[in-house]
Amino acid sequence: MRAYFNKNFTGTADQIRALQYSGHDVVVSHTDPGHAMLEAARGCGMTAIVEPRNLDSDLYLEYIEDLLRVLRIDAFIPGKLAEQFAEQPTRFPQAIVPAAPQTLRLINNKAQFMADWPEELLPLPRWQVFHTLAQFDAARADLTTAGVRLCMKPAEGIYASGFRMLSDTPRVTSFLKGELYEMSTAAAREMIAAADTWPEYLLMHTLPGDERSVDCAALNGELLGCVVRRKTSQDQIIEVRPDLVDVARAMARRYHLSGLFNFQTRDDRAGTAHLLEINTRASGGIRNALASGVNLPGLLLDAVSGVQRPDVMTPTQVMHVREDKRARRV
């Protein structure tokens, strides 16, 4: 089967390398000739294509449509403009889009997603939405609990953009350490009051326990593979967590997910996991999940090509994973 990855985040290079010995023919494109995606493709002996720059959306869709036809692509895993490809399934039947367009809109808005999520599957931290300073103050009054810090984050955004941990008094140590994701409540109030308009934001409890990232592959709502990573200050620990695999299976079915997706959890003081968010794309730390030996992109392409497996592929033992960061000459 011939699979195609268009322009996407740098972490996609890890998926491409994972497919080197999968038996699938892989084509990769990006506008930057030296991008990690293309470097990975070249290093694996795959077809690497430099996309034209500065195409508007309509022209880019036409470019991809022509490329899919000329290269006879069987499976297209979109990165750039994934939502637009999802909107036109008859025009792009090869596209493995994360979910139906209306589902993507629901998931991409954290407030809507959290309101829709069934907490009997996995509880959520306490949260409220605010658009104005008055709503922020009211939410803060309702959520304030002794010993619990609050945080704020945009309803729509990626990679912690706009996320801040709040403190009632400025912390000099945080400033001196350069902790960018902390802000005093007074500074947050001043910023919200000064804005002409304030986007939809969430104010929510932070939890003190372990944080986990759960990386998954699914096709048409059926979970194919799942890797649970517990984050520590030194490394990441691949865990055997059937309970979170069950959550992943239910999540895939509820939202009829396809492709790679990821969700984040954090434990409360009692050690109970709470759902923080879901992303309908591979996580930035997908390389750590792939180090477990569970080849998530390989499982996806196998399933598209008709391979059937009796159960979800998961790690069978606990293992520690640590990134080895190296410089390279180009």
C-alpha cells in the first residue's frame, strides 16, 4: 500500500522512521527542503517531495488532489489543512481524517468537549468557562478550594499556548527561575480587564499527582494500539494500564476516531486519573511511545490495508524511556 504524509509538525518524522520496515510504500512532502520530515524520508529510502510555498487553501487542495491521483496514493494522512480534507470526503477518499467535521469542531473546543465527556469513563478536574473579568471572578470564587491551585487555558489552542498556572501572590522564585507558565491572579485580572475582547477560556483545578500521556491509533472508531506514558522529571515510564486502554477504546468509539490521537491525564491526591484534554493528532512526544515497540502508525496503515488483529496492541511490560538529544551537521 502507498501512503502519503503532507506537511505536518516535526514530530511526524518519528512516525515516518517507524514505517521504514513496515512493508508500506511511503511518500512525504513539506515546503521546507531541510525539514525533519523530509530528512527522515530520505534517510529511510522513501519518496520526499518539496511542496510549493505560499499556496492559498484552494490552490493547496488542488495541488494535493493532483498529487494523490498522479502518485496513486492509497492512504493519505493529512497534517496541514486536515479539517478541510475532512470536509470533502468524496473529493479526498484516500484521506484518513481524525473524525467527522462536526466532531472535530466539538473536540477542538475544550469547553465543548469537556461538557460532552461522560465522567463515568474518566473524571474531569473541576472547571468553568469565562469570557469576561466578571465571569473570571465568579468562576474563581466558585472554584477556590483550600490547597488547590487554579490554572487558566484557552478553549482552543495547542502546545500550552495561553496556559498559565495562577498564584494569589506573586512568587519571586518563579520569576527568577524563568517559569513562563506561571502568573499571579492580580496580573491575570489586569490583563483580562485591559482586553477589548477576551477569547473563550477555562479556569480549572490543577491536580498534584502524576501526569500521563496516552498515545493511540484507531480506525473508524476501533482502537488499534495504545501506549501509556507517565512523565517524570528525568524520563518517561511506559506503563501497563488496562484501565486507561479501556478509556482509549471508549473514546475512539464515542467519537468514531481514525488516525493517531492522544489524551492527557493527571492524578488527584488519591491517585485517581482525571482527563485533561484530547488531541486528534499525534502527540509531540510520540517518539517516546514508539520506543515501547508498539508501532502506532504501522498499525494504522496495516488496518487500512485490511490486516486484522485479535486485540489492541499495547506494551506488555513497564519500561523507562529517555530521549537522547544530539546535534548534527547539515
